[in-house]
Amino acid sequence: MKILFISGNLCDGGAQRVIAVIASELAEKGHDVSLLLFSRNEKEYPISEKVKITALGKNFEEYSKISEFSRIKKIRKYLKETKPNVAVGFLEGGYALYLSSFGLKFKKVASARINPKSILAGKGIRAKINRAWFNHADSIVLQTESQKALSPKSWLNRCTVIANPVSETALAKGKEEYVESCRSFLMIGRLAQQKNYEMALQAIQKVKETYPDIHLDIFGKGGLEETLKEQIKELGLTDNVALCGWTQDSIGEYRKHDGYLLTSDYEGMPNALMEAMAVGLPCISTNCDTGPSDLIEDGKSGFLIPVGDVDALAESILKVIKMSSEQRESIGQAARKRMQENFNNKVIAERWEELFKNLCK
């Protein structure tokens, strides 16, 4: 098959990592795989040399000088020359594919990376184009079953659920030691309102009453950094919570800590949670839309709590702390096994391949 992926770039995000992984796996299996990028970047995800990469701009600055009309014209010319059997548009690549492909005869696949309701509720011309893209695509790939449940009826007969592949590095480097004294937790993600870090801080304050040496490391950057610093001071947690910025070694950090927390109000499919589970950490997550309930079997491979429930989070942290090291290892290894069996690169690539084959029949 001739398969084309279109994306803004190949760096910085979970969607871009998925493209790099799936394109590489399919190219290595012998498919003719191309990748059209809006611009290149120095820090791109690794990708197979067998994937044919073309970019509209050598960098974002060069790309930004191309007019909107010229971008569409260039993409359309590329589509005519490449003649794919199937093309996949991720994020901004989706509406670019939609606008560039009128009248061209190949199968078109949209990929939703967020709650479908957010796609439907967007405002402005770009949001309208995005909705039109999803309404006209031959197939729509969702990350989770919960996203499918939130999709409009008009999508359902075109929907396929294919999860993100988990990091192979995380699968290769599992946690080796579960210490008896469990006090060290971590969170990884943008410092944004969606992540509800305030909930985590309030829960840590409650846990501190019983375990004064409880510690939480938060890795990430974002607009809420100064607000969180103030909240940490106000709650008397300067010795218990640290804002650590971004880390270049997230896998190493998972392995050093005793547990992982996710307190989001909503998600697409939380890659950091998947990585933490793949390493073998006991994880506590809000049961938010969407993702966590597709990953965690509550009480077996982690713990799910209601969105915004500070008391439930504090109780779950205390529960993990009071477990024996053997019990925490059992939870962590169940999470790791779940990631190994259901979310590895080859399994996820095979699902994409099956979708493409069915579309092209």
C-alpha cells in the first residue's frame, strides 16, 4: 500500500510521536510510506529511513512565509504526484488534507486526539473546517472507547479505536526495586488548568498530616507555574512539593519514584500515564474523559478516582503508602504487563495496517 501521513511537524507532542512510530513500523513491514510535514525541526522524533519525508519549509520560519493559498496548492500538487492509496491527517494536517484533496480519489483518515465534543464545540473558521474534515473523512480513528462513546452518531459507522503506542524505552526499562518506605510521588505534564495540579497539592497537604515526609515532584512547564508556586507556599508544602521543570529523562524519573499521580479534568489519551504504567509504577488517576479508564483496571493495575475529588485522592495515596512493597510491586507489574501486551508498537501498528487494508479493499 501507498500510505501518506500529514502533520505540522515531527516534534514536541504525543500525536507526532505516534506518527513517527506507526509510519516507521509500516515502512519496515514493506509498505510505501510517505510523510508530509509543514516544517522540519532539529529535535524530531526518530523515524525509519524507509519513510519518505517531504516538508513545505526547512524550518517553521520558512514555512510561515508561505501564504495559506500557496500551502494548499503545494499540498494538492504533492498529493497528485504521490497518489497514495490512503492518507492520514493528524491535528493541523487534517484540515490541510481536507482543503487540498477535493476531487482526488484516495481514502482519507481523520485522527481525533481529544474529546470529540471539543472538536464539535470549537468556534471560528478553522474549527468549522476541522468539523467538515471529520464529517467527510472515510474513517475516523479515536484513541479510546470512551472517546467513541462521546462521538456523534454520524461518526460511529466510520469510527475505529486505536490507542497510542506506549514508549518502547519505558517498556525496556522497568522499575527494579519497590522500597518498603513509600513516600515519593511524581507528576509529568504541562502546567495548565486542565491538569488540576491544585487538587494534587490539596491532597498532599492532607496526607502530610499522617506522613510529614510525603514528597511530590512535578515535572513540566506552563502558564500556571507562578500560581502553583504561590499555592505551594500558602499550603505550607515548600518542603514537600517541588516544581522541577521539564526533564530529559522521564523514564529515569519514573523508576526513581514510588507512585504516579494524574489529576486531570480531561485528557485525550495520557501518554505520561501510559509511560508510568509501562515502567511499573502504581498509578492513581482521575477517571476523566478520556483515557484513564481504558488504561487502568481499577484496583488491579492502578486506581481510578472521581474528577476533582481531593479526599478520594488523599485516601488513595494513603492506601498506596500503607501497602507492603510486595503489594505495590504486584500493582505496578500488572500495569506493566497491560502495557506490554496491549500497547506496544507492533500491536498498534498492526491495527492501523488492518484499518488501511479494509479501507482499500
